[in-house]
Amino acid sequence: MTLAFVGLFNVPAGLSSTGQEIYAFVFYFLCLAIGYTGSNLAYHTLLSVITSDGKTRVSLTVMRTFAALLATLLVNFFTIPIVGQFGGGQTGWSVTVAIYAAIAAITFIVVFLGTKERVTTTVEADRSSSRPVLELIRILLKNKYFYLGFALFFTQFLASGVGSVGIYFAKDVLGNPNLYSFFSLATMGPLLIGMWFMPAITARFGKRLPFLVGSALAVVGLGIALIDPTNFTMVIAGSIVRSIGTIPVSAALFALVADIVDYGEWRTGVRVDAMTYSAATAGQNLGAGVGAALVGWLLAASQYDGAAATQLQSAIDMEIFLFLGLPLIVYALQFVIAIFLNIDRYQPGMSEDLRLRRTGAIRIPQN
């Protein structure tokens, strides 16, 4: 992945226009579709096989999310200055990308050497590695919490995907595109601070109750902003409340998938880590894609004109709906999903049962 990443930013100058497009497509495919997808899926799956302790899983998810957000902020802030420091142009970008690739390679090596898969099941009863793919899919689809996990991923990243309309909202509704940066601060600030409290909260209350409270709080925050969408103070206040409400799902969503894997093993005797993470997190890509597409489709339907100095009222109303109204609906749906997400009630007995099965103390169900 790191080699393809470097290659992606070093398109040979001697190629024709068509050749450059083909080159960019090939290296983009190698970097993202193969390299990133493969490593990211393995990285997510690792969460469910290095520990079976729920609090530790949430802690690891918090660390992962915090590091990802921090890295994003650092890259966004330092990339252009670093490129300029190395002379700008192609040379500056080539050196900068090589530095990032080296850092990425080091982190991959650290994860590989510094982690161990500790959660296993009885191979004779499981045999998941030798089962046909269709059979594993059938086993996965028996897991009722898989559907709820998929729905949570979809709604969470759908709300994130439509967030790209924020720059239009700041420009056309609030009248100042520079205010968009404050939305990012209002969203990221509470999240970066609040997620560190989630391991203790989920250890005390489980995941379902914080999900319910958080979704309700996000709805309240968006409702506050909708009172007067043209009032910057009101919108920022609502955005902060909304951000606080998104903390539980953001901090514990990937840990929830590990619980879903455990539940599937507990009910069927077959542990399907990678496929569960792959299928559940497909909701992430689908939600983000649908959210971004909705911004384009609905703005076009509302007669938005990027070249116009002022927008039609229909376009402004659509921007308000996409930035505030649609996320409110999404978080209301999350609340409904969380109502049925009662996997916490099985957690104590399930964890002990699985521990005994792995030591051979009790029989594992044959699927």
C-alpha cells in the first residue's frame, strides 16, 4: 500500500494524457481498493481477536479514533507547509508523500510485531477457515445484531457524508464561508475530549443506553439549530450539543462489531471475524457514499447555481435540510435502532460461556 501511495503521487511526466489517467487509476486501485481495504479490514478485525474484554475493546476503539482524528488534523495542517519546505511542485510533493509513506510503514510494522491474537475458538468445532464462503454468509445472516450493526454504520456515516454541504450552508445561509471552520471545531472538539470518558461509561451502563442518550442528544442539538438556521450562535450551540451526542456511537461502534462477532460464535459455535467486520463496515462506505451523492443530487434538484452570487430560496432551503434536517432524521433512526440493540443483556453470561468453551469445559454447538 505504501509503495502504491508513493507511486500515486509520482505520475511519469513523459506519459500521454491517456497514459497518465491509466497510471493514476492503476495506482489508486492498488493503494485504496487493494492495499487500504486489505489492511484496514485486518486492522478492524484485530479488535475482536486481541481481547474479549468489553471495556478494553472500547478503550482500543477510543485510542484508534482519537489517533485517526489527530492524524487527519496534523496532515491537513502540515502538508502544504512541508511541501513548500522541500521546494514545492512535484519535488515537494514527492518528498512529503515519501515521508508519510515511511511513517505509515513503521506503524504497520509496530502493529504487526506489537499485537497478538489471543481470542480463539475450538478449531475442531469451528472450522470457519475451511467452510465455504456461502455457508459463512448464511451463518452471518443468522446473527440478528449484524443487521443492527450495519444500520448503525450506515446512519453514522450517512450523517457524516452529508456534512460536506456545510461549506454551502456557511456561505449561502449564514453569509460567510469562513464560518465553516467553526463547524469543524464545534464537531471535533467535544468528540476528541468526550470519547476518553466512554470506556468507563460503557463499563458501567453498557453500549445501548449511551447510544440511546447520545442519539437523543444529537436530535436535540439539531433541533436547537433549526430554531433559527440563520443565527450563527444558535447553529454553533446546536452543533456542540449534537457533537456531544455523537460521542457514544463514534467511540464504541467498532467495539460493538466485536460483540456481534462474539454473539454469533456463542449462538452458532462458528467465529466469523473478518466477514462480520467486512459486511458491517460496508455500511460505512455505503452511508458515506450515499450521503455525498445526496448532497449533489438534492442541490441540483433545488436549482443550486454555483456561479450565482445569491441562491434561490429553494436551494437555501435544501442546504438547511441537508445540513440540519436530514441529520436530525438520521439520528432519530439511530435512536430506534439502539432500542433493539439489546446485546448488552447477553454480555456477562456470553463472555463466561465463550471462555469456558475455549478451555474445553463445555461443549460447543455444532452448526
